[in-house]
Amino acid sequence: MHPFFSIIVPVYNRASLVGETIDSILAQSFTDFELILVDDKSTDNSLEVLQNYAKKDERVVVLTYPENQGRCAARNTGLDHAAGTWICYLDSDDWYYPNHLSTFHELIQEYPNQKAFASEQTFGKKAKEYNKEKFKNDLVALGIEDFITANPISANQLCYHKSITVRWSEENIPISEDWLFHRLLSIQTTILKKNIVTTDVRMHDERSINVIDVEHFVKWNLYAANKFVASNQGDSSKYNANILSYIKILTGNIFINNGFKWKGLKLLLESLLSLSSFKNPLLYKGFVKLFVPSKYLN
């Protein structure tokens, strides 16, 4: 079987949510796809839920791990088994609207030379608000410049041709792994983003961003940025200093906001090694927050 799309879903302890996620995929108006569910050694009955779906629909493939390795490894395993020409992802607690695959199929037909696409998403069924005029356009081409100081798409929004050879990190990164992946992908090809909603992020207390502590949040954001820089030695390496500068200013501010002032100050001072830091308003906000009591900043 050589389906048009391969959809890869890493699953870990989502027994109460993953059924709705799978249902949203099986309800797609475009039906030529395979669904690869990778159970990352769940300790609840997630695997049983996945296997029940596989019994009912031949498009569903279930893969398992002997031990928990994280969603990056699970996605890479999905890639290794993907038979589709185009690759899509979905987190096991989120879901697709029925037009997700049909939107990408139409874009692929309309832009045959384009290797990567993205759509828009909602958060808890609510539309995203943009700060940049660029992202309000119906179509926008995203390149590495767009991933220096922001991650304008999630893995759920992405679709790319299997000839793009980007892999997910070998480390068990709980957050920011998609930012690293998108940076790596965007130095191989632009991502043509259409401003049409096709996927939704489910808002709940167990989302990764809600359960990780501040120090690990900073650790993995810094790791992802440094990992990209270490692997990016080609023409686009000119962006490396700006990426490191921004992430140190960002995480420095996060430390300061959460009471870790000395750790935050250290990162702000490290960022000064790059001239681009002096153009970033967050740098000055960070220093102000170090020395001005928070009650005077509201």
C-alpha cells in the first residue's frame, strides 16, 4: 500500500483522549492515508485503545516500544515505517478538522514544486491572534528567518514531502522539539502556509507546557537552539548567532519572571556577545525587571 499521506501520532498515556484524536483523523474528507500510531510504552490502557482501532480500519497501523523513549523517538519510528508520499503529524491529545488532508491535497496539486506546507490551527476552538501583519495573509512562505525569534507553526500544522530528510532529535525533549525540527526543515525548503484552519489544540491541564517546571523549560529551549546551531554549518549558519542571542534573552526573562534572578542575569549577560541582542527590546525589559520591583511594572 502506498497512501498519499502518512499521519504519525506518538502516544503516551492518553487513553482518555486519543480516541477522539483518532476519530478526527478517520473522519477526514480525503481518505487516501495511513495512520501510524506509536505507543511509547504507555502505562495506562492507551495501547488497547489503539489496537481496537487497528482491528476496525486497515489504514491504522500500531507500533510499540519496549520502554518509554519520548515523542521524538516515536515520531522517528513512525517516519521509518511511513509508506506515504507526504508526511503529517498530530499530537495524541489534539485533533484535525475534516478538511485537514483535503486542504493539503489541494495545495500540493496547485503548487507541485513546493515540498512543505502548513495550515492554521485553533486553540480550544478559539482563533489565534497575530502580532505580525505577515501572518494575516492568505498565503505566506516561511523560511529560516521566521523561526529565529518564534515558532509560527506546530507539528500538527505541517505537511511535507518524504524526500525531506529531517529527523527528530535523538534526545527525549519534552518541549521545543518542534521548534528545532522546523528550523532544520526550513533550511532545506520553504514552508508555504495557508491561512485556513484545519487543526485544533485541545486545552487541558496535562498538556506538556502545563506540567513542565521553569528550569526544565529553560533547559530544553536552550538545548534545542544549541542543537540546531551545532548542526547548521552551511549557508544559513549566519543566523546561528541571532538564534542563540534570542533564546538566551527569552529564557533569561523567563527565569527572572519566575524569581530566578541570578540565573536570568547570567543568560542576559551571555546574550551580549551578539550584537543583535542590543536590538531586542526583551533584553532591556529583562534588566529593568532585575532592578525594579514588580509592583512598579504593572
